[in-house]
Amino acid sequence: MVDEATWRLTREVVECVALAPVQVKGKADPVSLWQVVGVSSGSGTAVPRAATPLVGRGDELARLRMTFNGVVRDRSTRLVTIVGERGWGNPGWWPSCSPPR
């Protein structure tokens, strides 16, 4: 399940089905949720490649790609946490994980 913010960011490339809003502890209003049901058949919106690739992190990048490939193969979910100092360029690592075209 994903929340509205995630749904808005991914709706071009991920197929979701709206679920009934749920009451969540700590939230005054019910939270809208979507269930991910697949990857869109359309091309979606391409994410531009970062100007600076992930440098000096070959082992970590290989681990991320292996995890991603496992998610696709097994049609499952996994959680990956990436931690870095403020300003280290965290938006730049994601395109480095994309499979080569």
C-alpha cells in the first residue's frame, strides 16, 4: 500500500487501486491509500539521469541492483535504507541504480 504522496509521484508508471480511507493513529483525518497492483504498460515519464553518478560505491550499487532484480523476479517488496549527510546528493544515486539501456 502507498499513501497519496507516493501515489502521486508514481501513478505514471505504477498501477494502483484506490482503497477505502483508513483512520491512522496520530492523524485527525482518515488517510487515503492505494494498493499497488502492477507496473503500467505505458512508457510513463522518464526520470532524467543525474549529472553525477554514484562514485566509489560499486559494491553498494551492485547490492542495490541485486535487490531490485529480486523484487522484479519475485514480484515482492523489499526495504532499502540509504543514509547520508545532508547535501551528499541523495537524489543522484537513484539513476545510478537503473538498469543500463
